[in-house]
Amino acid sequence: MQAIQFDKYGGGTGALKHVEVPVPTPKNGEVLLKLEATSLNPVDWKIQKGVMRPFIPGKFPYIPSTDVAGEIVDVGPGVQKFKAGDKVVAILSHVNGGGLAEFAVAKESLTASRPPEVSAAEAAGLPVAGLTAHQCLTQSAGIKLDGSSQQKNILITAASGGVGHYAVQLAKLGNTHVTATCGARNIEFVKSLGADEVLDYKTPDGAALKSPSGRKYDAVIHCATGISWSTFEPNLSANGKVIDITPSPSSLLTFALKKLCFSKKQLVPLLLVPKSENLEYLVELVKEGKLKTVIDSKYPLSKAEDAWAKSIDGHATGKIIVEP
């Protein structure tokens, strides 16, 4: 099968190699997918840069990307929920990767059915980005997406990106007032997702994260980088928390200090724990028209390095998709 690999840390798009490798065999509890769409996430190229060494990748050469949709063509021993011919979406492990290829093996336990109303590309956008947004809102921020919890004021930074665009839509299913930041060109787009007020992050108020209606935030879904605690702190409610989806060493230090000082305002690093039932829930929302995957661009596997460059550039609106 055709696949994209890199065999060492670093090198960016120039280090991606088009290779022919054997189709993997599903082991116990695994399914083999013929891939129809794979979505990229910033973590994919961060792994290449070495931010997770020495743990990830497990070994070189490494086929990157984890968010895949396709059709099951074979199942390993012990698989009960799925059979050949089923259309599914799955999240692969970052340790082993495997998404930028024509076929990939996924764990049955991290695979969800995909109904015909949800395209492969729409589904492939969901795993890392959608599950991160879902976990931030439901677990870290304590928002019930059926609208039954009391109203909370939420700030979502980088709201036009992969995680951000899902977070805006999911937050509005709960009882929330959403303030969002993005670049000037995406203000109308983020409003169309349901945000109540949108800030251009390059303006003084946007850089200061000031709510136009003067609200203090109960939770911040922080999808951008390079914003200090001192910028967040004055904008938080008494028990406000900043949920950081890409925690840096300095934000982890802030997290520890806030804990040690018993501060009511907290910085919470997020580590995604993927669950198939949450993936199934998101797929169902897409089917019902309550959540949409906005696709920035699509590339064939033969042009995967262009998709990689687009992701590194950091200005995608929604999700970048690669199709075998």
C-alpha cells in the first residue's frame, strides 16, 4: 500500500517520504480499514518535531496521523461489534500512528460506526479535535450539552481552528454565553457557528481577551498559544478556570503554583482520553445536523506534504483532510 513516513525527528515537509509498505494485519481486538479520509492535527507535526520524545513515536519509520474514516475490510480475532463492509471512524494511537496511508488498523474499542448521512471527511475531522472540545466542555468545564446546567460564560481562543470550531458549536448546545477570539477574516465565520461575541485577537481588546459585554469567564477553552496567565486572570470569574489544550512547561508551572496556593482561579492542562462512546455521540450530532465539521481543504495522499505545510502554517479554518 502507499503510505507517508518519516524516519527521524525534524525536517518538516521535506522529511516526509512516499513509500510502499505491506498492508497491516489486524491483531486481537483490531479492525483493518480501507481509508477514505484522514484529518491532520497540529500534534502530528509536533510529534515530528520531537515534542513527545522519547515516548512518541514508538519507533521509526513512522506513519503519522491518527484520525481516520473508512470501510472495514477485515477484523482480527475477538472483534464483535464490527464486520467487513461497515463504514466507521476511528482514532489510532499516537505511539503507532498509521493514518497517512491507504489502509490502517484500529482498535475496535476506539472505533465508531459512521452512518451514510456523515461523509468520511466529516467523520475524520472528529476524533482528536472533536473529542478534545467535548472533554474540555463536559469534564473540565462541567457543562451539560443538553442545556440543563446553569448558564456559564465561556471564552474560546483560536475559535476558527480544528478544536475551536467544534468547541463553539458544542458549547452552544449547553446553556452558555460564548465569547470567541479569531483573526479578522474569520469573525463572520465564527459568528455563524453560534458564538455570541467575537474578538479579533490582533485588536487591543482582543489581545486583552475583554468580553465586549463585560462578562467574566467561568471557563476558557484555550486553543491558541502564547497567552500568559496574567492576561487571563483579570477576565476570570471568582472560580474561573483556563483549560489549556496544548500545555507548555510554563503553563504546567502555573497549574502547579495555583494548586499549591489553593487559588480559586485555576489553570487546567488537558490530556485527551479518547472514548468510543463520546466519538459515537459526536457522529450522531453530525448526523442530526447539530454539529458540523468545517473542512478547510482537501488533499490527495500524493500531495500529503502540502497538507502538512498547511497545518504547520497554523491558519486553517476548520479541518485539513487527506484522501487516499
